[in-house]
Amino acid sequence: GTENAGPPADDANSDQALEDDNSQQSSPRPPDEFGGGNIDFSGAQSLTTATQTHEIRMPMYLPNFKPATGCTNASDFIVRCFAARLRSGITVVKHGRSRWCKSRLRILHIHPDGKSLSWKPAQGEPTSSKRPPKLDLTQCLEVRHAWSPDPQNPMYTGTPILRQKCEAANAHKSFALIFPKRTVDITSVTADQCKVLMEGFSALCFRLQVANFAARGGKEDEVEREAERDTASVTLTNNSTIMTSPNNPIRAARRQ
């Protein structure tokens, strides 16, 4: 059999750094800017521009993006650590969209443009001649934990693919990235990795989309006013304990 290599040292360092960053932010600065005006969003400039701002504490308010429940930090530090990890690759279990497609180990990675997400088979997994899709994170609509409600099916949680493919015992460490025409459904290796991934994708997608908004001629102060106006409601929503509840299993009968 193949031997699984341990995580790179920078993964461990990033984990610790993310934890340290979250634990040291008892009195964060309020955001006072979201970007640098007219932004060149081409190529590798996207991530650089998205992170050249002051620390941003959520509510991460954008009309077309919803961060994962409980994720309230979009600081430069979080975004840069997570982007660095994505560049080197993060191994997860990805659930295929076809009902006949098995769930496989995949390495998530971000392209040099800083906003296109893709994946490749992990070591020892069968390869395919089919090129994996490149998904634009500026188009991501939501980061959704497997226990969070499915707006399309209010009686259920997660996504149709997670309900079909994800074992109930793994729901606590599973989530999906919601795009307009598809979902990317993931089970993490550990619950801690799931937390880092949801926080990282929430922060990265938010910052990329704010930068994209500015590049299209939007006003940063307009976004700030919206964020301040909606602080109470979004904070209440995002501070629920849905992620940590052991009595909230993924609710759905498996499709036969």
C-alpha cells in the first residue's frame, strides 16, 4: 500500500498561527477601509489587492455571499495563511456529484491567479484524463457546514450531495462551497481541519469579493455602512452553536 506523507510543516504552523490569531483578538480594531479604490483584479494581483487592507472583523456582509456559521474573522493574517496553505495543497475527501462516483481523497489548491480553486487526486488515488474544473471563488455564494440549514430544502441540512454521500458520523467535519450551478462537497480529515477550512474559505471568499466589488466601481464606504447596519443581525446569526452541537445530526434520509 502507499504511505501517506505527513502534513507539511507549514500546515502545522498555519494551524497554530490561526488558533493564536483567533485567541488574541479580544479587542479588534474596527474596519476603516476595504481596499485601494480602483483595483486591477487581473492575475496574481487579486490576492495581493484583497489583502492590502486593514484588519476586517465580520459581520462579513455582502449581498451575495454568506460565510460559514460562527466565522467572524477576515483579517489579513487569516487570509494570507490560508492562501499559502491552498497554494501548497490541502488534502480532503471530496464527494463526487454523480451518485455512482465514489468519494475520493483530493488535494485542494488555488491557481496563480489567486482566486481559481481546483483539485487533483491525492497520492495513491486513481487519476483521470478529465481536467478538473476551475471554480472562481469570487462567485462562491456560501460556505455551509453539513449541519447548517439548506435554504433550498428547509427541512434538511447541508446539501443534497452531503446528505447522500456523507456518513452521519462524519457530518461534524463536513461542509460545502455553494456556487451558482454546483456545490463542492467536502469531508475534512479532522474536525480541526474542517474549522480551519471553513474559516479560511469564508474569509478568502469575502475578501476576494469585496475587492471584486471595488474593481467594478463599488464604493468601499458603502460596503462598510452596510456592514455596520447589519452587525447585530449577522452577529446573532453567526454566533449560534450549530457547529458544535453533538445532538444535531445531519438530517435526511439517504437517496436510494
